[in-house]
Amino acid sequence: MFSPRPRISTAPDLHVVDGLTSFERALDQPLMVGLFLPHQQGAWSPSKAPRDTDWSFAYNAECAVQADEMGFDLVFALAQWLAKDGYGGEIKFRANALDPFVASAGLAPLTKNVLLISTVHVLYGLHPLHVAKYGAVIDHMSGGRWGINVVTGYKEKEPRMFGLEPIGRDERYERASEFTELMKLLWTRDENLDFDGRWWSTGQAFVAPKPLNRLPVLVNAASSGAGLNYATSYSDLIFTTSPAGADPEKTCQSLPDRVRHIKAMAKEKGRNIRVLINPHVICRSTDAEAWEWRDRILAERDWVATENFAADFLGGDQDSWRGHSLENWSVGGNVHLVGSPTTIVNWMVRLKETGIDGVQINFFDFLPDLACFREKVWPLMFEAGLRN
């Protein structure tokens, strides 16, 4: 029997629960929690160890829906532009990948509360008017739950795919600043806009509809002086990386100075920002079981893919991953949390004590690992005061 589709309102309202928007609820958490979606083939780990993680939209949608139902605060994925076969090896690591800008639109009607962050390379031929318009539409589709992770791109191969020459780091962030200023003007101006900048201009430009909520959430990952100057000027959420590699003990020792520096830079500009980091979580019933699985991921790494992966990240002018070893790259993620549910939560507490405001988690085998996290780790995070 034919069943009519449910009617969708032609005038979406701002999504509010208990008087708070999704972003306000996220800011209210003792520790913000996000999921780094596996948009790319092989996700974060260039390993041949068995798993069912898949880059397809259907798989990523299931991950996002599960995270949304759990009460995660945000979901997003990286954006990349790679040649045929990605990073290669037997597994053709990252040969296929979704575009997170497009995928966020697909996730909007499937999720209810979680923030949807689109990673966008803003300097690869896009005009601020494009991003302002497309982003405002996704914001309406999601009920005001959309945000943008601004990426300037440091890998020299990527701009050449668009027929562009690579740009030095300082100039990239100067351009990103102008891009962001113009994008924000288009979101907030109620009149046509004439803009004559150094790199972009508009004549009588206008964006309607406007975003449902305040300015959409702005996100950036930065470590360099130029990157942090941009991030502390514009971003609501800043992703930092461990200065000491993936070992959590060394991470917790090295992070406080970095986090204080970032927040002090923002405070000098009259801004209050939140700092997040990206842990790769390997959780099993016991510490021994978790480390056994971690060792298997390493033992079955695809060496060609791993070396190409690391070389590509370390070949540009970014500073974020300099302390990571090939072993770290084989597992993936910025800091590795390995152990029982109690051990994982204890590390989360330690990370919060460094001044970190949130974690953006990735896994090796996403759906089963997320289910384990939901059943065994998530309740302990509430008990530890990391969630409310």
C-alpha cells in the first residue's frame, strides 16, 4: 500500500531544545564530544586489519545518526583532493572520499540535534558568495545546525588539481581572512553588498535566506602563528594537535602551554573560543585486549600507504603533525587512547585537565567501535562529570 511521505514545512524553524540551540547546548557541556566521520576509504588507519568501515554515504549516515541519538555535539569529516588510488598500497588508502560540504546537506534531514560541520577548502576556486549561499541553505535544511570548518590547504598537489599555483602559508591565511569577512557580511547584511577586496569583490551581492541561527559556527585547525591569528580572530572552535606525538601521557604534559597560548590570543581580541583535539579511541573490555588490537593494527599496516600518507602530510608547510612517527600514522588520529572503558574515560579527564574543551573522536572500525563506546564508555563519562 502506498504511504504518503510526511509533509516537510516550507518555513523551517530554528531547532531549539530546552530553550537552547544545538551550539549553545554543546557549549554547556563540560567536555564537548564530536565524531570524525569516515568519509574516506580506509578512514584514518592505513592498515589491512579486518573491519567493515566504509566511505559510502549510507555508512556515514548511520554513523551520524548513531552519534546524534547518543547526544554527540557535532559530526564532521575532512576534505581532500587526491590523485588516482589515493595514497596507494594494497588497500588504495583514501582512493574514494565523500565531499563533506555536499554530505552535510544529505545528513541534515536524517539527524535532529547534532551540529553538522562542513570542511571546505575556501581557496580552491570558490567565491565567498558560493559558500555563503550554499551554507545558508544547509543551515535551513538542518534547522540552524550547520557550521563550516575553514581549510586553506597546505599540500602543494591540491591547488594544482584546480589549475592553481600553491600559495605560502601567511598569504593563505590573509586570503582566508578576507574570504571570511566577506562571507560574514553576506550572511548579515540586509542590503545589497558592494565589496572591493584584494582577492575578492562583489557588485550588488545578496544572500537570502539568511542563516536561521546567529552566524553559523566557524571552525578551524591551526598551529602556526598565521593560522592561530586567523583562528583566534574568527573561529568559535579551534582544533589543536598534540605537540608531542600520539602518546597520551606526553600529550597531557605538553598541551597546557599550547591551550593557554591559544586562549590568551583569543582573549586579547575580546573573544572566548573553545579548543578541541582529535583522539583515536581503541577500547576493549580490558587494557590488555585493547593493546592487543592496537598491536594488530600496526602489525597489519600497509607500509606503502602508510609512508605515502605520512610523507604527504609532512611535505607541506604545516606545523601540526611534526611530532608524529610512522607508527602513529599507522593507527591514525592525533592522540591515541587505548584501553578499557575506565582507562579511556580517565584519559578524557586528563585531557580536560589540560584545558581542552572537547574531543573529536575517530575509530578503527566505526560502527562496532561506536556501539562499544555508547554502551561502555558513554555512561562513565557522565559519571566522571564530563557530560551533563
